[in-house]
Amino acid sequence: MDNALGKGGLYYADGMIKTFSDVIANPSAGEPTSAGMLINGSDAPTVVQGYGPELVANGGFYADTSGWTFHGPAADTSTPGFLAGTSGAGFNRIAYAEIETKIGANYLVDALFGEVAPGANDVSAVYVGTSAYTLDLGSTGFGVRERKETTFVATSETTYLSLMSSSSAKPAVLDEVSAKEVLPFSGYATEDRLGGEFVLNHDFAAPTDWGVGAGWEIVNGQLVATDVAPFVAATQLRPIETGARYKVVLDIADIASGTLRAGFSGGTAVFGANFSTAGIKDFELTAGSGNDRIFMNTVNASVSCKINSISIRRIYRDHTIKIAWDGEGATGDRIVWNARQDANDRLTLHFVSGILRLESFVAGMSAGFVGVPGVDDGGSHGAILYWDEVSNRLSLRVDGGSLETATAANVPTNLNEVELGHRGGANQLNGLVLEHAVANGDQTSAW
């Protein structure tokens, strides 16, 4: 077992990494940020159990069984990838390993048991104790061709994991074994948030900003159509982002006759449903290629209506990770990593204390990590995590002091870029672990 299975910190599967490309969307200059209201459609917060580093030095037995001590009478029948043996007469002991533990801390032991031959049903167990071959702290229970686990509270600085056979002179096979400290729960949430108002003069307060066709006019704080012919529109040029999501709220005061609709035109037009009744019409649009204007047009002949307002707001995706940890006895939730799209094409990381460690995984193996120090005096430190849509690379830029403001046209020159990996090709990135380490005990005051 390794971090790629999700027990080395907060783990993102390959599909989760892909959502970064949804967030970093190069919004047009002047568009609002995502610091708006939370809207419906957001994913529910997900709780993730946190774990410390792997404590078993050789739990996969990929090359040998080094680090494990066989019981004297037991026969060692191990092969690469397995620890296997047959207990001696009068014993059900096979082998043990020692791990370092903290008194009073909680730990998880996870083991995958095999068999010497298909169908042999050689049941095995891992005992957890304060000495070899004892189970005063717990046991995974006996199993074969299955993964079993147990938790325990350490009572000493050394704890023993012992492989046991079902009875005297019986075989036991251990495929994988892992032991990690159980940390307080962590969690992440992916939310939809609205940007600011995208429409100029959205409530028709003045006869400006809109181009109106024959029969349309702005009067008395309303956009009014009087006996308008089919497909005649009121339009407004705006820098619409292809592929971006927008929330549209159309307030129709009255429709005396006919049907109308609203949407984006220029290029591949997109629009909502046809409306023939008054009321608040709420819908979502995904901008098409070449869209460059907002429109409201008539669908059939002799349309007469009054529109109070049209509000359009960009929908952004926010990713927030909350990690709880034990800071010298003080446990609590802290937001240590908040990824939010700003008015540029960057995700920004904010934190003020300890070390933020980002580690990438390729084919289940660590492909390296970067540790970003915070400022422990209550100051701030910033980093920028970004996704390159062309190369499909996930990279990190960190500064050496206070948080810098990056724009699409200007990335601060004092940032150091560290490539964490990419999707596709020979170096497939399929996991990202984010860990936060407290630098000097309880950092509650720094938050």
C-alpha cells in the first residue's frame, strides 16, 4: 500500500485533477472574480480521512523480506512480492517487524493476505502488540485472499507487527502490510460560485449600452417591445468566454402577445427556452464558439412585452481543502489551501504557517514533491498552482515573501516554477497529495 491508494494525506484521483482545467479558464479582461454567492449545483463537501507517513519500511516485499525477523522454528518460503512461511511445531508464529509509534496516538494497520497455492485457504493474521507475536493492542483477524485492517492506540514508542498462521505448522502468506498514524479528518469541497454582474445596464435604467431593432425601446426603466416582427433583437456586445458557464435571470414584467427568448449570438448561438408568460426565468448557458453578444429576440410575429431586467453572471468553480491536525494537543479545522479562480488564469494558494507539501504521483509512484514554507509570524505567503491546457501540465509557482498578484499578462519574475507532472503521454500524472505540516506546534493564533 502507498500514498497512491489515498492513505498518505489528502488524495486526488485522476478525475479530480481534471477539474483544475475547469477552474483555470482564462476569463476575459475585466470579468468579475468568483468571490460571489454560492449557488445551487455545487458538489457536497467530501470528508477524507487523513493519515501520516508509512511506518512499515518494507511492507510490499518487492525484492525481499528485509526488516522482518522470522521466528526460529518457522520455515521461510518467501518469494519477491510476498512474505510467506510455515510455522514450526507447537507455534503459529511466522515473522515480525517493528515500527516507531507515539504513545497515545491512533494508528491503522492494513494487511492483504494470500495463499501458497490457489484454493489452499491458508488463513493468516497480523497481530499488533507491545512485543513480538502478541496481540495486546489488536489483530486484523484471520483472512485469506482478502484485505483486513485494525486500529490501535500506541502505548509505547515501539510497536510490533507479527504475521501469524492459523495454528501450529501451518503456512501464512502476507502480500502487503501498511501502518500509518490516523490523523483528524480532512475534507474538500467543490462549489459553484457566481461572479459579478456581466450585463451593462442590466436593469435598463438608461437608454444606453443596448442596440435595439425596430419596435424595441428602453423606456421608464424597462425594455419594451411593441408589435415586433420575428427574430428582431435587442443586443449588447460583451467579451463572452467560449465554453464558460453563465447563469441567466430574465425578469419579464408582461407579455401581451407572442414569444421571446434570450441567449448569446455571434458564432454558434446558444439560448434558453421560448417564453410566452411573465415572471422570473432562470436558466444556465454554456457559451458557444464565437459568441460575442447578449441578445433577446422575438420568436414569432407581433410580439409585445416588457422586460424589467436581465442579469447574467459567470459561474466559477471553487475548490477548498480543509485539514484538521493536532497542534500540540489543540485539534481543529483550519483552511490551509484555498483554490479560487481570480480575474486571471491562475489558482491561488493562501496560507500563513508551517509547510505546504505538494507531491505528485505517476503510475502510483511518487514523482517528486515541493515544500512551500509559510511565514510563522502571522504574515502571509503565496503560491500559484496552474494548469497548462496545451501541454496538460500541472505546475506550481511560489514566491519568496509576501503574496504577489499575477495577471495573465504579468507573472511576477521572482516566482520559481516547479512542474509537478502532467496528464497523458509517458509521464501520466494520476494523483496529487497535499499535506500541511505545522512548523512549531499549535498555529491557531496564526490563522
